[in-house]
Amino acid sequence: MLPSAEVFCPYCGEPIELVIDDSAGDQRYIEDCQVCCRPIVVAVSLDEDGEPRVDVFGEDEA
């Protein structure tokens, strides 16, 4: 089962839940907000214990 992370859209501020594929290691990709449909840059990194850390940015912030 893939882990999920609740993040807040950098545009509309609404909470959204993202499913994270932690088997791919560190990654960066774009996913549309489920509320306002704007593109969010998602950055996933794994800590020392293999737990994913998720940061989100607007396209102009990344």
C-alpha cells in the first residue's frame, strides 16, 4: 500500500491528499490541484528512515 500525504495547495490553500510512490526515491513532478486544477510542483524526498517528505510549490516558486 502506498503512503499518502496531506498538503495544502499553494494557490487556493485547500488541503489535498496525494498518494506517494516512495519506491521511486527522491522525485519531482507536477500534479494538478484537486480543487482549483492549477499545476502544483510536488517534491518528494526520503529521510534517513525511508519515510517520504513532501513539499509543494506553485510553478513560479519552484
